Amino acid sequence: MNVTDRNSFIGFVESLLQDYRTNKDAWENGTLESFLEAMAAYTNDIQGYYDNTSQDVNADVASWKVFADILKGASMYE
């Protein structure tokens, strides 16, 4: 999902919640504690993700896309 504004971010979060409800066992971080720990770690590493995938994104500039990428990444981060 392409997240570009507040409304698309809301849709993204709703789809992330639905994915959790449907595929709870597939999530690496199924508890709030582990999710928040992963979120902090992923936020620390996200610029490397952008650089490695050749995305022209500065993670130090807050945007709806960066917020969405952090949430999605935290759901899978080990």
C-alpha cells in the first residue's frame, strides 16, 4: 500500500490490524512488548533499509510513509 497522507496511513494501519487478526502466528512480534522493542530497533535501522533498497527517503524527515514502514517493519523484525 502506498502511504502518502493521513488517510492512506489510516487505511494502512487498518489493514495491518486485519493482517494481525488473520495471521497472528506469522508475526514475529505478537505481543505489545515485543512489537514495541522491534519498533524501536527497526526505527534505528530504517535508513539502512532505504539505502539498501535504493529508495530516496531520508528517515530523519517525518512522513506518513516512514511511519508506515516502521510499523510494517516492526511486525516482522527479529
